[in-house]
Amino acid sequence: MPASSEKTVEKTGQKTGEKTAPPLPEPLRVPVADSHTHLDMQSGTVEEALAKAASVGVTTVVQVGCDLKGSRWAAETAARYDAVHATVALHPNEAPRIVHGDPGGTSQPPGAGGGWSRQGARVPGGDTALEEALAEIDRLAGLPHVKGVGETGLDYFRTGPVGKAAQELSFRAHIEIAKRHGKALVIHDRDAHADVLRVLKEEGAPERTVFHCYSGDAEMAELCARAGYFMSFAGTVTFKNAQNLRDALAVAPLELVLVETDAPFLTPAPYRGRPNAPYLIPVTVRAMAAVRGIDEDALSSALAANTARAFGY
């Protein structure tokens, strides 16, 4: 989930200035998975979202938690629907909110970090509150329908000096949780490439590590490939100003490439600015196939196999 102003919904089923949904794309011939989505932040029901996605060949989704409420919901939803797998975590911008408090709205204490929070105003809880929240993530990570720990990582776009310590502490704790439970680690990395790679090296990355909404360049993609990290590409790879992402996709080993929506955010071109959803995965898959210069079906087969391997389902 990006800490940006591209949000189109406030919480499940409640629209906030939502624009018209894009049309259904031509179905994929080979089914794929959306490796990262937020169904709880999209309008409509889970059943509607899954049916719409399946109608265009997106038969599996990974529902990602960003806070305690969302992580519990992800685990419960994955237990209810065969097409849904869950990940659980405290988003990098959630950790500073827990420690330093949150006045509500779109801001945090000066220097602690920012971004949107559905939790509302909160008083500072300090390190004790963060430890308690991480203990709940640890409990959820042990559930059979939870296939990953994330999204976690570092976000320097919203977080200032005051919040960085809490972010890194939380990130390190999530790495340990993922390794202990044998689950995939899902990374949120925004304007923090060097430090994310440093912490992964210092802690020792889990066997399966996924860079969600990959945002690095081709050089970083080569570093990730050498480490065996999966790189998940979102609708951003279709943006005109994102040649660095297309360059990275071109050099990433096919067996380490995933696709995602990060819905309801990051809608692919030509629908940028309109609400995203798992059913739009075919738009991004076709753009990725063009970048790689390979057949759409071949790419879809690889993406499906890679996602299953990354999340162990």
C-alpha cells in the first residue's frame, strides 16, 4: 500500500469521491494471481471482487494486512475463501503511529511520518504498544491461511527522523517473525532502497522475500536477483514516467517476477486515477509481456507458478 494521496476509498464499501470503475479487460487465457491487494479498502463485496477477477483469469489473490484490524480481517477472509491467501503486518507507517501517536486525519507528529490511517486519532503508546502489536502479528502469522508476513519494510517518503527508529525496529521484528514461522516476507520499500537491503542483509532474509510494488532500477533488480528476492510489479510499470521499472523488469529473472494490483491504488494506464481492483491484472500482465518481449501465455504461466512458490500455496 503506498503512503500517497492516490487513495480512492476510506474503508470497505465506503466511497470517497470514487471515479467510474474501468471496464473489464480481455480475459487472460492462462490464469494468474494478484500477489498483493487490499480487498478491505475496495468498494463492493469480497464475493463480487473475486467473481469479477475470476471472469478475466485472475483466480487467486493475496490479501495484505497493514495494521492489526486489517491483518485480522485478512486472516479471517483467507480462511473463508479458497481463492484468497493472507499476509499480516504493521505497515511501515503504522509503527510510528503506534509509538508516537496519531492526531488523526492524514498527518502524524512532526518528523514521525505521515500518510493515511483508518485507525483515527491515537495517543502515543511507546515501545510497549509496538511490542504488543507485534505480538498479535506473530500470533496471526502462525495461522495456516496466513502465507506471508507483510507488508513491512521502510518508507522514507512519509517518515521523518523521529519515526525511523520505530520503523526499523518493526521491520526487524517482522523479518524474525517470518523466518520463525516459515512464511514469505512482503517488503514495502519507498525511497529507502539502501537501508531495506542493509537490514535484510544484517538480519538474514527469509527464504522467500517479495519486494511488493517493486520501485528500484535495473541495478537494484540485479542485486535482488542475486539474493533470490522476488520482484512484484504493479500498475506503475505502465506509467509513462516509469522507464526505470521497465528496465528493471527487462533484466529481472523470469522465475523471480510477480504481478500485483496494490488495489485500490496504482491503477495501470490508461486508467490511472480511477479505482483499481484485481480484475485489472490483465492490463499490467500484457504491458509486462511487451516489455519482456515474450508471449502473454508464457508470462502468465510463469507468474502463476512464481506466486504459488513465493507464498507456498
